[in-house]
Amino acid sequence: MTQRIVELLAPAGNLEKLKVTVSYGCDAVYLGGEKFGLRSAADNFINSELAEGVKFAHDRSVKVYVVLNSFLYDRDLKELPEFLIFLEKVRVDAVIISDLGVLKTVKELTNIPIHLSTQASCLNVEAGKLWKKMGVKRLILGREVSIAEASKIKKATGLEIELFIHGSLCMAYSGNCVISNYTMGRDSNRGGCAHNCRFEYSLDFKDKKENSFFMSSKDLMGIAQVPEFFSHGIDSVKVEGRMKTHLYVGTITKAYKRAISHYEKNASLSPAMIAELEGELRKVSHRDYTEGNLTKRADEYSIFDKREHLDVDYMFVGQVVETKMGEHILMEVRNPFFQNDQLELLPFSEKEKTFKAFPLENILGEVVEKAHPGMLVKLPYVEGVENLNLIRGRSL
Ligand code: SF4
């Protein structure tokens, strides 16, 4: 039985990560140029990288959406036309906007399709209809909307609908928060959020004092809801995380792609498969997981009432840069590991393969005891390995 396709939309924090997520099977990527997006701390793309990224993605039938979702001052808006003309020239598939001034400029100067950013907090049918009149093709709804509510907005507006399926959540309305501006002078609307909601606060009640992380949200995980995204006709599911690591984007893309492809073919997702994929999603850095608002309103169980820690069992040890059939893998090392460590290869679609880092050799073929970041090392050949595959190991 063939189901309607749900687009898997993944983050591309830089050109390397774009290549990783495209190779692991996403249907579309979103990325930011040097300005106008909301992630000033992400690497972001200079124009030449953006053009290369679009070509790499389009050659593999993957779409590219560019974020222009800051709210701009007049002085910023003046710089936008030149960038828009460049984006149209390299044939990006859509731009993601929040600001009406940006929307007007895009419409006047280009024919690039417009997606409404979650930052605009569209939560209802009437808002959706108004955005449609203004030329928006797709609504990226606020994270406060459930899958069922999103489906109603789709039916009433006839617009494409995109919902977040995985990643960090904001306790404010889809990022409309200025705590960071007031406390740190860092503008969250311009990618500078200091994540004050993750801090520990001292609560002073009438009869007691308490320390708490009461504003820190768990992370969203919607793998068990993949069937509902299909049955409600959601067009695109989005993974948050332009600032996350290569291993993060590769692992998450692969897990969701497996779930979506399996559901497309079989119209079902067994509890065993969901459990297996959830296990994979727990291998990357995350806070505890929550379903957020996907099926019911998020409540106190969505609060991650702990100090943030990045303890993860697995780390990204490197990426395959060359393979010699039956002989060895050449890998660029990203984190240190030792000869004889157990490593796991993440093929693009097959199951993960465990192997031992023995022998471990440098590029000259000399045995080394420890691999350091930046080194090129030779590892034993693993059946099915391909260039750009990621390799992970247990955290030291
Ligand atoms: S401080 Fe927290 S709630 Fe506010 S914008 Fe940043 S992540 Fe969102």
C-alpha cells in the first residue's frame, strides 16, 4: 500500500552538515546565509557555499529552503534585495520568513516560494487564511499546535503545512522571548539567545525557598507519531538543530527517514520498530524527551527540571573520506579514541555495524595507539561502508 509522502526536512548548519544530512536521506534542508536568519552562532553559509550546497542537494533531488526569519530593522532591510536576487539565481526552493517587510520585499523582487516561519506563531485558521492572501505557500505552524489542529488549518487554508517533529523546544511562544535581551544584551530575535530558560532559578515562596529549573523544556521527539503525521495529511516534518553536530544530524535524519519510508510502504510502524528508533535517538545529546504538543497540550511533564548536561554514551569519532574495497577505511578523526575501541559505522540506510579499531594506522600505514582530532587514520574495512558515512564510539 502506498501512502502520501511526508517530507523530512533537516537542518544544515554548514556545508559539511548539509552533505551529511542529504546523504542520510532527508528530502529537504533548511539553512541560513550570513544574515537575516536566527542562528548567529551557527556556521551559516557564505554565498559560494550556499550555491555549492544547493547544487549538492538538487543533484540528489533534495530541496533547499533558506531562513530569512529575523524581524528586521529598516537598516537591515536595505541589504536584503541583493541577497534575494542571489537566492533566486541559485534556485533555492523557498525562503522562510516571519517579518511582513521581508515578505513584501521577497514578493516584489522574486518568484521564490514563501514559507511562513514558526517564529510568526501561526496557530489558527484565520491567521493561516490571511497569510495565504499575502502570498505564503506553506505554514510552519507554531510548536503549540497539535497534529490534529494542524490538519484542520491545512483543510481550511489549502496551504502546505509543516510541523516540528524533533529537537529543542522553547518555553516561549516559538522563540518570541526577550529574556536573553534583557538579562544578557543578547538578542534572541537575531540568533543571540543565551538560553536563560535552561538556567537554575531560586524561587522564593512565602514559607520556603526552592531552587529549580522550572522553565527548561525537554526535547521534542515525535517518532511514535509518524503515522499521525501521515493520516492527518501533514506535508513536512522538521528537525530542529542547525547548531547541532554532524553525528546528531546524521543519526536523527536516518532514524526519521527509516520511520517515514517504512510507514510509506507498509502503512504501519510496529512498537518494536519505534522502540528501536527511539533507542537510536537517545544515542545523541538530548535532554529527556517529550511529545510536546503533538497529541495533547504539553504540561509539567514536559519540563526538564535538571541541570543541563551533555553526557551522552556515544561520541562522533570521525567521518569516512575514502574506502578501499576489502582493505581499509580512511577516516578523518573528529574526537579521540584508542586502538581496539569498539566503533559503530552508520551506513546511510542499513543497520549500524559494530567493529573493532584494530589495526589502527596513520596515513603512512604505521600503527598508532591513539587517534587524535584532525588525523587521517586507516581502519579495517567494513562491508557496506561508503564515503561520508559517520563513525561513532563510546564516550571516553
Ligand atoms: S531563553 Fe529559552 S525560551 Fe527564551 S528564546 Fe531562548 S530558548 Fe527560547
